[in-house]
Amino acid sequence: MPGLFRDRTSEVVDQSRRSFLGTAAMTMTAAQFGFAGLAEAQSRAPAPDPTPVKRGMGASLGPLKNIDAGVLNVGYAEAGPENGPAVILLHGWPYGIQSYAEVAPLLASSGYRVIVPYLRGFGTTRFLSSATTRNAQQSAVALDTTALMDALKIDKAIIAGFDWGARTADIVAALWPERCKGLVSVSGYLIGTPASNKDPLPPKAELAWWYQYYFATERGRLGYDKYRNDFAKLIWQIASPKWAFDDATFDRTAASFANPDHVAIVIHDYRWRLGLAPGESRYDELEKRLAALPVITVPTITLEGDANGAPHAEPSSYATKFSGEYSHRDLKGIGHNLPQEAPQEFVRAILDVNA
């Protein structure tokens, strides 16, 4: 799960100036949540909801592809027409591309080219060289996405994600807005720095980060390596307390934790956040830019579930980090793995940010 960095603002977006719009998208329709400046669309009648789907149960993505991109050979799923508008869906920890097993076909049926890559250290993604540092600092992971876009000849895409994936999507939108047509980010603005994460939090807040401190120890590294599936299932239960996922659903994702670099990547990510593991000097300039907490200018929709058991900021604290067309949506009864728990709502946000 992403680190909750404390450099936040407290200004609240005036949600009253947002309204619901209607649109249709090929075989799927969605009620459009209006951005400022779309007055013409506000006169349309609301569209019906998408066809109901089961929340996160029984679905699986099709055959995987692989492509060399940057320092990785990336494993990814692809759906939809090759000439459709591109959408890149990014997962987090301890999750995988199966979080988008319902989302991807819904978008594909609406004419989108959908790319769902495994992050470094997950699934079928592999480092091209054994000499490459197993580094999971935020800028390195974000560059994996732009390298994948280059390899697939995608100039610009809607980028959407949760957990590590939301942080990565935020970074691409902030640093390379010309590559990002729109952003859908669960839990909002997740860019930060190890320096901003140094100040202690109140004890109750610190308790929520127990796994981060556990990973800071050698015992934690060994424990995660030995019990990675049990550990991941516990995180799922804590982060999504109302999601009654079954064993088959968990097992489809847990298979991606068998990646030979998985433990090294996860441990480095959390140690780097706390300033306990170094990054690489070649990313210093990017990290310097991210340390300024850049404002995101692309059209954005942020999402949050009211049953999210993972640490997360209040939406009002990050609203001013988005200066373009922006809206926030709260979902009732939904936890941290929002795309898998609420696929229709996640798809609706992608359709709307592209309106």
C-alpha cells in the first residue's frame, strides 16, 4: 500500500458546482459526472448504469503478452481494439493485474485499448539484466510506465490506478502531462519523498503502518519471504474489511507474488519511503522535481471507498493538488482494492475523465 506523505493542503473543493452528465460508450453506458465547462452536456438526460457485474469474483484476464521496455521485460494483458483510445491500468501491493479482471473487458467493449501491466517484481515482469538494481523508488517505477508506452507506441493514454498504481499514475501525470490524457487515482495525490515522511505521527496513525516498520527489519524481510501469501491475504482483509473475496479470487493474484524479484522490490519500496534504503543517483533529478509536490494539471477524477481500511488522506487535503478539470467521488461499502470491488464505478470514472 502507498505511503501516506504528510505534505498536504487543506483547502476543500466546492463540490456543489459539479453535476451529473449523460453519455453512451458503445456497448456500455455510464452516468457522466460533470466537469466545469461542460454546460452543453448538462442538458442531456442521464444514461443508465452499466450492466451489473459481480464484484471481484470469478473473473480472470486472458493470455498475457511480454515486451521489452526500459530495464524490464514487461508482462501485460491487453484488450480492445488496437486503434482505440489507450487506457493503462496500474495495480499496487499486494495486488496484481487481476484487480482489473472486470474493468478491462468493460472498457474494451466501449472501444478502448486497455493495457494492464505487471509492475516490476510482480507476475511475469522480469528485469532484463541481473545487474540492474532491484529498486522500487517512486520515480523508477513511474519510468517503467512511460517506457512501456514507448515500447507499445502509445503517445498518450488515460492512466488509472490504486495503491502503488495510483502513486505511479500521479507521477506520470505530474511530470509528463503530455503523455497523460486523463487521470483516475484512488486515494488522490500520493506523491511524496522520504524527507516528508520523517516526522512521527500520532500513535493511532503509526499503528496503521505496522507492516512498513516490520519491513524495515531483517526479520520482516525474512517473514514476508516465508509467508508472502498469508501476509498478502491479511493485508487484503484489513484494507477491504467489507469485501468477502473467495480463495480462488485471492489465489489468482497471489500467483504473481512468486516473481523472483518480488520480495526485494517490496522491501526496497517501503525502506526507501522511510529513508532506510538509498535510491539511485540517475533518478535524483526526477526525485527533486517530485519533492516539490508538483500540481497535476490534466483532467482528473479521484475515488475513495468509505470502507478503505488502509491509511489514506481525506479528499479535502489533496484537492488543491489538481488544477485542471477535477472531481472527487466517494463510494459506499468499498475498500482499498477499489477497481476489483467496484469495477463499474471505476470504469465510469475512466469514461467520464475522457468525456
